[in-house]
Amino acid sequence: MNRGPIILTIDEAEYLLDQLPPPSPDDDEMLKNLRNRLKALLTELRNGAEGVIPTPSSTS
């Protein structure tokens, strides 16, 4: 499988995540993995955004 980087803004990542169907017990692994990776990306994008004040739970 060929892989390459994809650059997304916070808005684009939110949009893609919103387009996925709601989680259900019979989701296949690829959909679960995609949803989890988009959530992780969105969290990282928000943590690195300018003007975002870190919360105590997001600081190490």
C-alpha cells in the first residue's frame, strides 16, 4: 500500500470526522481505526493551535 502525508486544517479534520457514521458495534476495523486516527489528529491540531490556552489535563 502506498502512503503519503495528508495536511488538514482543524476545520477539515472536524468535517471528515463529522461525515463518518455514528459508532456502532458492527463497525469494521478500518472504520474504527479511521475514526480513532481522525480524533487523535484533531486533538493534536487543537493542542498546537495558536491562541489555545492549554488545560491542566493537556500539559505534561
